[in-house]
Amino acid sequence: MPSIETANHMSHQVSLRQPKAVWAVAFACVIAFMGLGLVDPILPAIAAQLHANPSQVELLFTSYMLITGVAMLITGAVSSRIGTKWTLLTGLFLIVLFAALAGSSHSIGQIVWFRAGWGLGNALFIATALAAIVGLASGGTAGAIILYEAALGLGMSTGPLLGGWLGGISWRGPFFGVAILMAIGFISVLTLLPNLAKPQRKSSVLDPIRALRYGGLLTMAITALFYNFGFFTLLAFSPFVLNMDAHGLGYVFFGWGVLLAITSVFLTPQLQSRFSTQKILYAMLLLFALDLATMGLIVSAHTPFIDILGYEISSRTVLIVLIIVAGGLMGINTTLITTAVMHVAPVERGIASAAYSFVRFVGGAIAPWLAGKLAERYAPSVSYYVAAVAVFLGMLVLVSGRRYLNRGS
């Protein structure tokens, strides 16, 4: 397997001449990731209408991410037995079912459990979708991953916008919106994706665990765990700090997602053509940590306005700008980390993706709940400081494991 530095010299351009099957899966990916951002603008509304505190509402993310991560261990075993197409369809069906049930809930507890079922469907879909796009797309692995990340960015940018609009009507709206959109995704995959050949060897649930013995894959997975901690602190906790309605939050995270998509698709290939993947990751992780720390400082100031170069600017405006800027950093980070994972371990792409996702989603599961708890016990700024430290630790892990990444093992 090539190292991530060797992979850095591969094709980074996205070919638009793709098989229909690739576009069908990419379309479903857009809707799947739209489902994540769709819920973000309604978190404060759910807290207010169901009489819950922030840490309880954050469990919607924790149950979803935790089950997604654990279920990653079975995705390879399932897909190797029932095939890629039917694994994708099973995942999409579960998302439709549990999103609709979440929209019909009457308590935080019910939504948390239904989000866990949603996470199971999400795991079956996203792990298989990445492997399917990489396997079917023309233009090389790097281009296929950029296409996948573009779908992620498009989904996560339009999700909050639609969620803000539907959430302005009712907090239940975004859940039913996800169910309808994922049903469309189900139909597109069912009709456009052909039955793909099953692998000759049936995977075991232990294969992803065994894959983590490769130093390069373990390094990237732990880096992603800490990075995801910062990612989901910003995504899930920030709505409670901004004190905006569903429409306003939808616009903020739409801007965040747009910049994430733009940097992922257009800026990342340009950076890779000039700098090594590791150096870019070092810089982006450090900048993201500084961004989170700055958000903590602004929140801790407890002042509606901040003096910047002689101009008084609303603290909320500065926070919004920092969130949107973070989207750009996260677009580059997520694309490069995912690309690196596909190159650092001599195992099948599906197994590498499952192993990496299993570890990284743990960070995504812990962060929202812990951010809420830290804010309740200490102060909201502490949540951002802890997230900043976590991202910085991720950068240190990447630096300490550079010998594995350079030789791709």
C-alpha cells in the first residue's frame, strides 16, 4: 500500500463522467448527511418544548454516533454476505423508519432511542457507500473520495437550511423531512444501482479490530477520534450558545456547510498539489483548535460587543464567523483524513473504513453530551476549551505516528 505522501501525488481531480450507480449512491449520501445537519437548528426548540436541559438533548447526537460507531464493526460482515446494494438499502430503510418514529415521539427518551436505531441504519449505509463510490468511480481513489466528501458537504450545508425552515413550523418537521428524503434515496439506489458481486471472502466482525494493529490506520483513527470531538462540539453545542431561532441557526450552519463543501472539493486538491498531506493536516488541526479556543474566549467574555481594531462588533456575529470559518478547516481536514485512511493499511477499503469509523465515532458520541455537561456544571466556554485541547491532542497523535504514515503500514 502507498504511504499518504505517495498518495499525495495521485490524481486529485473529480471526474464528472461517472457511472449512474455512482451518482445514485452519491445522491443518497447527500440525503444521508443532510439528515445530520437537518436536526441541528431544532435542538434548542426540542429542549424548550420537551422540558429538557442541553446535555439531555445532546444525547440525540450521542446515541446516534455511538451506535453508528459500534455498528461499523458489523458492516463488512453484513455487506460480504448480502452484498453492497442490499446493505445500502437496509441502511436506508432503517433511517426512514427511525426518523419517522423520532418525529412521532413525545419525550426526549423516545427520540434518543429512535436516534440509536437511526445510527444503525447510518452505519450500514455510510461505510458501504464510501467503499462503493471508491470501487465504482472513475478517476482514481482520491477523486472518488473528493466526490464522497462533496456529497457530505452538500448534504451538511443544505440540511440545516431545510431543517431551519421545517423547524420553524415544528420541531417534528425535520425528522419527517429526513424520512421523506431518505425514502427518495432508497428508491434511487434500488432502481439505479445494479447488483454488485459479493466478495469471495466473507468478512468477520473482528476484521476491523484486527486492522487496527497497523500503526498507520490506528494513528489516523485516534487522530480522527480527537478531531471528531471538536467537530461535534461545534456542530451540536453551538446552537445553544448562539441563542437564535431555528431559521437563524439554519442560515448559520448552511454557511458552515457551504464552506466545508467548497474547501473539500476545490481547495484541498490545490493544497495537496503544493504541500504534503501531513503538513496540511498539522496546520488545519492547529487552526481548528485555535478557532475553538477563540470561541471559548468570546463566550467567556459575557459581553454583547467586542472591540476589534476600534470597531464594536457583536459577539454573536464573531461567533458566527468563527463557526463558518471552522467549516472551511473541517472540509480540508475531513477529506485528507479520509483519503489517508484509504492508503495506510494493507486491508480492504471497506474494512479500513469500518475500523477507522468505529474509533472516530466514539469521539463524536462523547463530545455533544460532555459539552452539555461541562456547560451546565462550569460554563459554556469550558466546552470549547476542552474541544480545542482534544483537537490539539489529535495533531500530536498524528505527529507521533508519522513514521507509520510515511511507509504506509
